[in-house]
Amino acid sequence: MSEEDISQRLTEMAQEAIREGRDEEAALLLWKVGAHFGMLGDEEKFKELNGEAGRCYLRAAERLWENGKGLEASLLYIKAAKCFKNSGDEGLAQNCDRRVREYYSTLEGDLAVFTGTSRDLKLIGDYFRARGSLRDAGRCYHLAAERAEEEGRQILSGGFYRDAGDCF
């Protein structure tokens, strides 16, 4: 099977997943095909497929958000924003950024409302750090360190405290 056949098959699988409402799975498949085209130097196809993947992640995130699953939605909004940035659609990327910040604002100062793991908080911190929001990243890493302590993972907690310190 040639590379072109594999790309075509993955795209067909993604379209089937979209029809069946499995948007997160479709997004991953589209992102993989887009990455393939990016490696081949086809920037137009790379951007197009990243945009499609972003829309799939966005649909999945919005469903989760509406069902009160802010953490899971935020993690998908982060993926959607990355895809939209890769596709050149800054407007949709900023909409995703707003949702992540909205979720994050519910966490500030109240770790009890957070249902995820320390690693989930680190992912949100990494997201803020990549966007130059070091203050928010540092706070996420600090919350991640506290959660890691609660999880009994002291070494991991120390790493998160170090990450927090690097941001301040």
C-alpha cells in the first residue's frame, strides 16, 4: 500500500468517524494525515487538514463543555487551538483560548473543584507557557505540584514546583 493510499484510507476513516459523531477520533486521524503532508512539504494540505482536525476537536470539546466536563473539554480546546494555529485561523484559536482560560479561572484558588490529575494541570500550564502567559502557567504548575502531593507523588511534585519557579 502506497503512502497516498494510506493517507486516503485515513481520510476516509476520519470522514466515517465524523458521520458517526466520533469527532475526537476523526480529529486525530485528520491531524495525522496533515502531519504526513507537512513532512512532504505540502503546506496547503497541511493547513487544510489541521483546520478540519481543529473543527472536529472543537465540536467534541463543545459537547463536553455543555455536559459540564470542563477539564476534558479544556484539554480538547487546547488541541483544537493548536490545530487552528497550524491552519492559520487565529480567530478560532483565540476562541479556544478563551474557553481554556474560562475553565482555568474556575480553578484559581480552589483546587477542590478540579477533578483531574496533576498531569492534566501540567498540560494546561504547558499551554499557557507556550502562549507566553507565564503567570498563569506558574499557577497551573503550582496547583499541579499540590495535586501531585495529594496523589503521593513527591518527586513529580518537586518537578512541578520547579516548573512553577521557572515561570515566576
